[in-house]
Amino acid sequence: MSKEKKKVNTSLRLDKKTLKALKLIAVEKETSVQAIIEKLILDYLKKMKEENK
């Protein structure tokens, strides 16, 4: 069994220009839009947890 946490699908609506910019950055950084968004969300959750201590 994999140690990686199971992922679930969700949908997200973004402005066309925003998505295009994210895709370009993902290509430049050799990553995915999904990975960028997940990191941003995790960083945000961590920040909120710290602020609520």
C-alpha cells in the first residue's frame, strides 16, 4: 500500500487569463497546475493555523 495520501477530485473555476498564467509557470517550473494550487492551499492552511494559536 502506498504511503501517499489518497487524493480526491474537485473542480475549480478560474479566469481564463489566470489559468493560462498558471499553466505557463507550471511549464517553466516543470510541475503541474495541480501541484502549484495544492502547495498554495497547504501554505494558506498552515498560515491560518498559526494565526489561530
